[in-house]
Amino acid sequence: MAASLLIMVCEITSRKKKLENTRPELQKAKADLEKLRDELIMLSLEDASAYDLVMGAVKARRDDPGEPTEKEYQSALRHASEVPQETALACMKVLELSLKVASIGTKSAASDVAVAALLADASLRGAAMNVRINLFDLSDRAFAEAAKGKLDTQARQASGLTKKVLTQLSRGDF
């Protein structure tokens, strides 16, 4: 949704005669956002599949406890944490592009850019929650701690970027 809103702002701005000097930057941002939108759609489908794998592994482990089903469960958990990690990274890229679009977009679409930034930030945080829940039972603690550290860094960066976008838009620097 965030990427789609920013794509719309790029399209609206590209049609503005007085902002035609920004057209090349807008076209590049739009192309990047289209790729990210498609990637995020794919990741949402992959996340649903990862969830199904975890649920299947939980059932297998309950029905037939032992090392093979425990390995299957651990593998499913790891995969189910990796997919939302990729989602969080893609959301961060959308957030970064929202700052770019905020700086070159038309003022009439400022609220759309603000909403896109807030949605990207919320989506990143939601993906981080999915990662954390899957890391809880993961036996590979080094992987889990590294993933948590990455998420903490991304959350701080996302907060900073979101604040930057909202501040820029509230000052009318759009």
C-alpha cells in the first residue's frame, strides 16, 4: 500500500508542467517502487507459505516427536523468520524512497506521502514482530540474536526516516 501511494504521487507529480524538471528522478523512484511493491506482494505470499510450513512442522513434531521432526520444525522456524526479515528490508527501502518523493513530489499529494511513510514504518514493525515470534523457539541462538540486532537497527532507522519525512512535509518542504 505504501509503495502504491508513492507510485501514485510520482505519477501525479510527473504530469505537473512546473515540476517537469523532476521527471527523471520521479521515473526512477516510480520504477524502484514498482519493483518493491511487486516484491512485497510476493513476500506476503511467501510468508503465508512459511506459516503453513511451521504449522505442518508443529503437527509433525506433536504426532512423532524426535530429532527428524525437531529439525523440520527448526528449519521451518528459521525460514519463517527469514521471509519477514526480507519484508522489513523492503519496507525500509520504501521508507527511504518516501523521503525522496517527499522532496520532489507535488504539494497537493503531501498527505499521501505522509501516509505512505507511516504505512511503511508500521509494515516494517509488523514484519519485525513476525520475525521475533519465530525466533522465540529457534535453537540457533546466534542467528536469533543477530536477527534481533538487525531488527533493532532497522526500527531505529525507520523511526528516524519517518520523523524526517513528516517533519519535511509539515514544514512545507515538498
